[in-house]
Amino acid sequence: MNWQDLQVAADGTHHLHQNAPAYAHRFTEVLAFHPPGLAAVRLGDEAWHIYPDGQAAYSQRFQRTFGFYAGLAAVITDKGWQHIDVTGSSIYTQGYDWCGNFQDGRCCVRNANGDYWHIKADGGAAYAQRWRYVGDFRSGIAVVQADNGYSTHIHAQGELLHDTWFLDLDVFHKGFARAKDEAGWMHIDAQGKPIYTRRFAAVEPFYNGQARVECFNGALEVIDAAGQTLIQLRPALRSEFAALSADMVGFWRTQTIAAGVELGVFESLPASTKKLAAGCGLSLQGAERLLRALAELNLVQFTHVQWHCTERGYYLQTHHPQTLAGAAQEYAGAFSNMWTYLPEALKQEGNWQKPTVFVDVAHDEQRRERHHQMLLSYAQHDYAEVPAVLNLQGTEKIIDAGGGLGALAKSLLQFYPDVSVTLLERPEVIAQAQVQHAPHPHLTYLAKDLFADWEINADAVILARVLHDWDDADALLILQRARNALPVGGQVFVVEMLLSEEHPAGSLCDLHLLMATGGRERSLSAYASLFAQAHFQRVAVHTLKALPSVIVGVAR
């Protein structure tokens, strides 16, 4: 009887040969036969492997057994997950929290801490690095995921195949790998470079030079390696007319959210429609219409007889620690007004003048409080991982230049208790920060203009979402001030969203900065140019789970 002719019976308790039972035994569960002709079986609490005639291949018993790959099978023992050979003998002594199957002489394993890596056939680590997740090797290359959620490819010894990281990634097939960046899915080559400029909602691997893809409008196509459409398999599910129309009415959402904040809707929930109308001074019909619109935006929901905030809606309550209530009012008010001048701002010889948002905010007490609360909320959300990636010794003197209300400064002091941080900001921001935060022995405040001489020295300078508020000339001047505060070898850490040079994601935010501050988002190469002009050498870039990256420079 050839094991390759055996199939698992429909009830999963035995194997069939030519539609007849291959043996008399019945098990709780059986798996398919794998080379060299053994199948994993389980009976009650015991598991092992059998030959095609149903006889046990060895005397040992395990908690679970799985199929053989490359002559080794994963099993669960009282030590944890291990691998055995065809005699049932463990090939190494240690146990893991989980392990996969051997492919290309490597196997994925995970420990109790949730760390993933690859092992060799003797159970030893194939490399020293630990990852958030790893996949199987194929043709000597595997996908690994870092703690920040981004993935790349490695060789069998653990070294990077390329230094490009993606939101999602697959192994190579027919010379190309599926990859996803902020703009969507594509195919990349062995250098980590996209083989075409288009992005898709989904892509399949290439098959004989062609791949099936799904477009963002729902259309299905077959493309070639240049990204060109060869045939359309399904027309678009959404017309470009409808998509454009939806984009043009984005201000509906902005104004609806701001109205909910201004009227105190989110503070009044949970409540019935009638109770909320009375509490917020709305007509019953007005309350119903607004609540339904907020529900469409997934900010509130109706259960039983009351309206409740959703998880998203809670961020619009003013007492939420990361409240975006002030942000809603800023975007619907001052920022929306600024955007009306976009055509003039883009003209070669227009009459548009750079906004003076920081001066305007400083002179408006009510707006100043909500504006800096908005920046604080974004900082608390986006900067959580920043301290860890700085890799400080822990005793440095640090200038947090333009650090707002001190969210990042506080995080640094929690992560590195022995560093000293100077928060350098405008006088009115310093005053607001001192009111909001209790005194800290390692935190000092310095009311200064970023463009004037800082008159202070440090081991490191942090510029978190500062340079993007300024044009290149002003950003360079700020970097030069940072350089003057540092010795040779001192570090600058620039925390910013990086524009890709391969897709347009982030470009709307770039226009927002132009209209809001006169600044701009930049690519990595643009920051490298500014670094060089300010006498910094760029030495590293750390990608975070949140929007920003950390660009590290060393003073020359």
C-alpha cells in the first residue's frame, strides 16, 4: 500500500485507500501522510505517528503531533514544543512556546515572551536577533517583522536582504514578493524596490509573468511586471464620479464633528435623544439629525433607549487624556479658513503671505489652550515609542526644542530617570506647561525663540515635529542652533513623518502644513540635505508604529 494513495476520511478518524478503510483502528483525529510515509494521529490525550497500516511508528507518546517536513515533525511535550525524527526521538532538549515546520534547514519558533526567531536542525538559533514575528524560509529568504510592525526580508544567517521595510510582506515567488506600504499593495524585487509605480488594494503572486490584482475601486485586473493592465476581470464596483464626490464633501465630516464638540454632545452621553436635546439646547429634530450623522461617522451608537459614545467618540470628550475636542474646533475653524487661500499660496507670483499661526495662537487665550492641548494629544499618541529607539546612555543632558507642553519630555524622564531635560519653548507655552505639570527635579524650562541663540549646551537635541512647521531656510536655521548647542559627536533626533519618494502618501498633510504654518513635510533625502548643511551626519532612521519616524544625526 503506497502512503501517497491514502486520504483522510470525512469524519477525520482514519485513512482511506481507494475509498475503503486502510486499517481497522479508529482515532480521535488523524492528519494527512507526509514523507517519509508517516501520519500524525491522536487518541484521547495521547498523540504519535503511524505507518500506512495504522501501526505506531515508535513507542513514545506526545500531547500533540504534526506532519513531517524535511524528515522532522513538530510535537508538543511536557517541555513544550519540540521536533522529533522518524524514530520519535527529540532532536534537541529545549522546549518552545510554539514552533513551525522546517523549511530550507530553518524553523520558526516562539518563546514565552512572544519573541520569534529561526532555529537550525540542532535546535540552536540561526542568528542572535529576536523578532516580533517570522515566516518560513523559501529559497533561503524569510520575512521578519520588527516590534514597530514593519517587515523586511532576511537571509538564512539573519542578515537583511535589503534595508526596506513594509507594512506587510510576503516571501519571493517567481522573483517577486508581494509588499504593502502606506499607499497599498505592490510587487517588489530582491533589492526591495517596487517593480512598478501603481498601488492596489490586493495583489496575488506572479504566475508566468502575470498577476491578478484588485484596484481600490473594486475592479479586478491581470497585470504584467510593468504594472500595465492586460485584461479586466471585473469592472469597478465604485465609479470615479462617486469617489470624487465623496472626497469633495470631506468638510461635511469636519463640520459635523466640530458641531458635536461645540454643542457638548459627547460630554452629555449616554443619554436619550430627548434628554440630550434638552441638555444641549437643541430641538428634538435637530438632536436626532446630528446624532444620526455622528453615528454614520462611528462616533456614537444607539443601544436600547440611549445614545452612547463609541471608542472613537470618547476622544472628543474634553476630559479624555488624549482629547481631540480642541483639534476638531481648530480644523473646522481657523485651519479651514486658511485652506481657502490654497490657490493663491501655490501661485508663482501670488499675494499670499505665510501664516503667523504661533503668534495668532499666543494672542488668543482660548485658542491657545485648545491648540496646545491638540498638540499634546498627538504627542502622547505618537511619541510612546520614541524614548526606546533613542538608545541613550541614560545620563545625557537633553534639549527638547519646541517641545510643546512636554509630553515627550515626560516620556523621556520616565524611560531614562537620570537624564536631564530642558524644555525650550515660547514663553506662553512654557507658562501653560508649568501649570499642567508638577515640578520634576530633572526637568527645567527655558523660554526662548527657536531662531535666537539658545545659550545652552547639551549632549543631545530633540526636534519633534518642529522642522515641518518651517520652510527650508528656517528649518536649516533651527538645525544650526541645535548644532551650536552640541559638541562634536552630540546627537540630534528629528521626529517627523517622512514622505516617500515612490508614492504620494502624506502629500495632503504637506499642503496642510503649507497653509497652517508655511512649512512642509519632507522626504528622507530632503532631511539628509538639511543635516549636511547644518554639519550633522545622518546615521540612522527608526520607523515607529505611529506616523513619525526618528532620524538620528551626529554633530560633525
